[in-house]
Amino acid sequence: MKKFIQKISVIVLLTICLLMVKQSKAQYNNYTSNNFGLSLIEPGIGLEYAIASKSTIKFRTAITALSSVYKQQVLGMEDYFISYTFHPIASIAYRNYYNIAKRDNNRRRTDYNSANYFSLSAMYLFKNINEPTETGAIAPKGGFIPSLLWGIQRSFNKRMFIDVNIGPGYHLDESKIIPMSELTFGIHL
């Protein structure tokens, strides 16, 4: 049953990706642009490359913080605590900016791909670079995590940007669905 669900989820993700590519290629105006940025909250670099009028491929490497919940006994009572670990990541994402034409028609800012998007993403999470200090903490293991994300990217001032995304991911090594979210604040070069 588990293998069947994995196969179905891969088929659904590929179908969504093909539908996004088909829609983005049907447009005639070129709204997206190539850009290179440095993220400040999660130290890293990213390159976003326009492949169609509303679609891009984004390559990114960074060091990210992950949290995990663990149980520990304090003074004879069990309580839950949060542990943070830091992991290097490498990711590639196909992004479809679904409202960039509407933003352009309403004369809102669209430079540096400032719009909302759906993304089909693949991230490789490397082993954590810090060991958990708590004995009960279980650090997330590294591995490959494909995900389907919804996000919003906005540019402000001259070159500053903020990028927030959220959605489900599937950790292949641990065979479970995990929530994915990311907040990136940085500067376009």
C-alpha cells in the first residue's frame, strides 16, 4: 500500500508540473526575469532563471535551521521541548507565477519576479552541522525531499526581497509527509 501511495503521489506531482508548464508557455508577454540573490536570514545564494513568460527554475544553496519536538522529564513530569539543528541544503524548484500578469496590468511592482507562485520543488537536506545538545532530541535526518509549495515573493526598495513559501513535502528516506515552510529575506545582485 505504501508503494502504491508513493507512485500515485509522483504521478500527481508530474501531472501538476506538466499543467503548469503548458499554461505558462501559452502566454505571449515575458513577465519573468533572471536574477541572482543572496539570502540573509538563511545564509545562501540563489539563481532564478526564466524559462517561459510566467515560469522560472530556481537553484538555491543555503544553511537552514530545522526544528524538532522531543519529550523530556523535568522534576518527574514529562514535557515537550523544541530543538534546533542547522543543515546545508541544495534545492531546485520549478515556479509558476500565476498572478504576475494581473499585477502588471494593475501597475503593481513585478520586477525581480514579484508575484505569487506555485512551485514543484526538490531539496536535498544534508546531515546537520551541529549535534543536538539535549539528549532526548532527535535531529531530522538528511535526505531527498520533493514538495509542492505555494509562495509569495515581493521586492521592495531597490533590490531587497522577501520570499515565503509553505506546503507539503515527502521525505523519501523516512517515508513520511512533512510540512515545509521557508522564509527568505535577502538582496538581489
